Amino acid sequence: MGIFDKLTGKPATLTPKSALVLSAITVIAADGVIDEAEINDLAKIVRGDKKSIQTAMDVLKANKFPGVIDMVAATLDEKQKLATLAILCDLAMADGVLAGEEKAVLQMYMDKFGVSEAALKPIIEAIAIKNDFSIFS
């Protein structure tokens, strides 16, 4: 034990909810801009759970991206991984544009979670329909 080890504090441990929050933060921040719609959507996910936000931020500060994707994947079960991907896809489309960086991050999660394109296809189709407001013009 080094002399400064007592000053570093206890490392944050992800829960499924804080893992979801962490993954959401990495997706909405991927394009370098976090807009109001993305903040509002993140607030819906969090539902007032400030502890999950703090844990996610502590883990993100202590670990580099994309290494946190491994941590998120290790925390979630198969059902949670699919639900997380659905939420992440919806978040990425909150501003109506899927930026290249967001797409790359989504692909990283999909690969790390071991979710097939076939499993994700109906989710993507539903999100595309939900976000296509041009049909109301």
C-alpha cells in the first residue's frame, strides 16, 4: 500500500442502473454536443436517481473510454443489454440525427454486448418510425 492510497477513496461499483446511465452518457456525448433533447431524455432514464448519475460519472472519470464499455457489459445481463441498446439507439436519435461518432459508439456496445443485427433490427425500425415526424408535415 502506497502512502497516498488512503486518499483515493473507494472505487465506484456499477449497478445495472448506473451502467445504463454510464452508457447513455457515452452515447449522447459522442458527437461532442449534448443538446437539450438529449439531456431531457437522460433525465427520463435516471428518474431522479442522483446516486446512479454520480456512480456513472465517478466510473467515467476513473476509467477511459472505450474501456468503460467492458465494465458496462460485465454489469448487465442479456435482457438488460438488449434494453440498454434500445435506449441508447433512441437517445442517439433524440436530436433527429445519428452522427457518425454516435453510430460508432452504438456499434461498440452492440459488438461488446454480443447482440446480433437481427435482434436489433425490429428495435431500430420502431425507433425510426417513432422519430420520423416528416410524415406529419
